Amino acid sequence: MRNRFVFTSSTLLLALHAFGCGASPEPEQTPSDQV
């Protein structure tokens, strides 16, 4: 049961992250961060 919960949580998190990146063409990234 716990494995299923972790799997569902990680899948939901990945889906939300992908949706957020797709929804916003400009993610919060600063060029100065990559030096």
C-alpha cells in the first residue's frame, strides 16, 4: 500500500512539473545561475 502511495505521489508530482513547464514558456531560470 505504501509503495503505491509513493508511486502515485511521484507520478502526480512529475505530471504537475511537466504541466507547469509546458504552461509557462519562461521558467524561473537566471542566466547568472549557470556560470
